Amino acid sequence: LKITDLQASIGCAQLKKLPDFIHARKTNWKLLREGLKDLSDKFILPESTEKSDPSWFGFLLTVRENAGFTRDEIVTYLEKNNIQTRMLFSGNLTKHPCFNEMNKNEYRVPGELTITDKIMNDTFWLGVYPGMNEEMIEFIISTCKIFVNKKK
């Protein structure tokens, strides 16, 4: 990859915005975490590890086994209400298409991988994009709560 002078110039200018982007992402993540904490019986909510200070890519939600709805149901509902989501791009890697072409002797699976299957099937991202404001975050929170209350 060869970067041009113009691309480098734009990149350098964008770096000046980085502290504000990081602050906004952290703020948006905290607002989502606080606003969705009373749904912890329905979702596994993200937490940072001790002594870490992450700049969050997004807000990761995993639908609990007895939530009363599936990931696909809530994602469809959120998307229909103009809230973008993204699937987690991981989980059980042995179920990704590239493994169909591999010889089973080329890799080892040390068990059932039930947790990675759960992540692959029940986890999705909400955004923490720095351009969002508190009103937008509140809309996400209230839409999630409306969906969950409809499923009770």
C-alpha cells in the first residue's frame, strides 16, 4: 500500500481530531451502558477489563439464552426503526466458509466451542459513532426497551 501525499495530509489532519473522537465514543458507550443496564437480564452487556481505558469500536450486545427473543428479531426491529447494527465478525471461526476448503487435519478443535457458537449466533454491535448526540443515543435505548417490553 502506497500512500499519496494528499492521503498523508488528510490523515495528519484527521489525527488532530482523534482525541475528540475518542472522547465522544467513550461518552456514547457510557450512555448506552447506563441506559441499557436494566436490560441485563436480556443481554450480556459489555464491560471493560480492570485497569483498561478502551476507545470503544461499538457497543456489543449478546442476547441471553432465555431472553424471549432472538438476535435476528431485535436486529430486524432496530433496523426497521432506523438504528443501524452490525454483526460481530468473529465467533466460531471454524464455521466460516474458508474452513470448508481446509483439510480437518490442518487445524485442531479443542472441544465443543459452545461459547464461540453463542457469540456467532447471538451477538451484534450498536454504534458509538462520534457524530451521535445524546438524543440519538436515547432513541437507541428507548427503542431497545420498547422491543423488549413488547416481548414480555
